[in-house]
Amino acid sequence: MRKLAAALLPLVLLAAAVACGTQPEDTSHVLTVLAGSELKDLVPLLPDIQKNTGYTVRFSYTGSLDGAQAIVSGDHSDAAWFSSGNYLTLLQGKTGRVIAQQPIMLSPVVLGVKHSVASALGWSGSTAVTWADIAAAARAGKFHFAMTNPAASNSGFVALVGVATAFAAGGNLDSGNVNLDKLKDFFSGQVMTAGSSGFLADAFVRQQDRVDGLINYESVLLELNSGGKLKEPLDLVYPKDGIITANYPLMLLNSAKRDGYDKVAAYLRSPEVQTKIMQSTDRRPAIPDVKPDSRFTSQLLVELAFPANLAVVNNLIFAYLDQIRPPAHTYYVLDISGSMDGDRRASSRACARVRRSRSSPSTARSRTTARSPSPT
């Protein structure tokens, strides 16, 4: 009897689970996607994707660089969808999990400049502006800009790579020819940073009176211009010596979901959907069958090469953090509650005075950090 009861127990539990409505979900037609947080603007497409492909796409959001680290560390998502797959390609080496990838939409990382500032600098409507011109204006104190943290955000990361490549000898960026002096000139104009492209845009809107422009995705800059929150429009500047374009590849990580991946990727790359994505997200189509509309410049864009060596990337990021970026500020909050009366408060004030006296006034500059919970 005990053996019979033991044999029947799993069946009883299964029947109880079914009766309670807790049976395991059928995920055979679910595609889980680890996605950059900026792809939230594609959520309205998800019902149409399910209707036309038979697959339900489920996003979980992260930053592009954090997501690449998660995949290398063993994330179990069926697919990944970031603004770029370049960092993941470098990070994973020869043992990577990316089985297939298809670019879905395009957005170059460029410079948005207040129209009045662009006019004063001679940049408005010009196709001849170079990264060196921008660095010269920053060094002269005529141009102050915002850019995301390249250690956390893909837009800041590729901007740093693009600027460093333009300043490198022969336009070939490697660990031995980072031009620190020119990069310091360029980033002397940076007065605002953030952990994500969207959060940077929001911070720029709040403090647009003190910032002349920002480096961001073309799509973010176009959205700012059409959003009705700017006191004056931004002129988009595409440096003629080159930029790097985000191509938002949909990347397959789980071979068991190849059918779903192929159907979803094909649907997203269809002319009708490419047009819809362009109209709703301000990103360029990824297929030649759909032409960019009048919102996008007709200027010929020079695409810079992305480094093929992870050591080059890491060295560049460390150089930015340690040597290139403007010094950060440290803020102290003094507790003046009753428990701090007397010697405690006096000692705290004395420590603050010592710290202040040792600070170099030459490194002081106004710089804002906009904190974001979800870098992209």
C-alpha cells in the first residue's frame, strides 16, 4: 500500500495543480528578450508581432553594457536586443552565445546643439564640422555639452570611441595611440553626464539654460525637437570625420527558439513594419527598400570602425575615467541634529575645513551628474 501511495502521489499533485489552475505555462511560442531600456518605445508593436508570427515577445530590460555582461555570465534569455552588439562580440570572444543576428533599425550617435549656439559657432546647416572643431570650441569655453557615462551607456561609449578614433593617428584606434591631449580639450566642455541616453535627455530639458547641447542618438535628438519642451530647437551636427551608428541587432541566443527568432526578425524587417518603426521611434530603417524620410539628413555619413580588441576598449574607458573627463565634485552633508551637539559637530566641521583647504581650486568646475536606474 505504501508503494502504491508513493506511486500515485505525483499524479495526485499534478491533478491538484491542474485543478487549481497552476499547471506549467507553455513557453514554446514565447521569445524572451533581454533588451535595452530604450526599446520600451517598441512595446506597442508586441501585439502585432504575436498576431503575425504566433510568438509572444517578452522584454526584460537592462543597459546595453550590463546586458552584455549578463549574457556572458549565463543569462538564459532566448534573444538579446541592444543598440549595438559590438561590445558583446568583443566580450564573449570565441565562446559566444550569439547564434544569429539581424539589424532592425539605425540611429547614429551625433551632436545636438542649440540653434543660437550653432549659429554663433558657424555650425548651423554646415556639413564641414569636425570633432576637432568641437574640441576647439570646448577648449575656448564656447561650447558646453552633456554626454552619458561611457562605462555605463552605449551612446556615451560609442561617442568616446568615435571621438578617440577621429583624433587617433591615421584614424586607427589602438592601445598605443589614444590622443589624450585632444580628448582632454574635447571633454573640457562636458558639464553634464548620466547613466542612460533617455535620462540624459530629461536632464538636459530640465537644465537647458546652462547646457549648449548634448551627444546622443539621432532618434533622441529628433524626439527632443518634436517634444515641445525645448526653448529653442537643436541643430543636429554630424561630424564629417565620422560617427558610429547603432544598428539595434536582434540576436538569437537559444537555438531551440530559432523558428520564433526567424519569424520575428523577418516581420520586424518587413517594409511595412520598418516604416512604422521609423515613424514611431525616429530611428532609420535597416533595409534599403524603405528610404529615410525628410526628418533625416541627406548628408553623407562616414562610419568609423569599431575597435576589434577588448583591451583597446577597456584602456580607452579607463583613460576617460582616470585622465580625460573633468574632475568630479564631492559633496558632504553635515548632521546638525541634537546628537551631534558639542564636540561632534565641531570635529566634523574641522574635518570639512581640512578637506576644503587641500582641494585644488584649479580643478573646480560646474558639472552635473544625472543618476539613472537603468543605463542604456
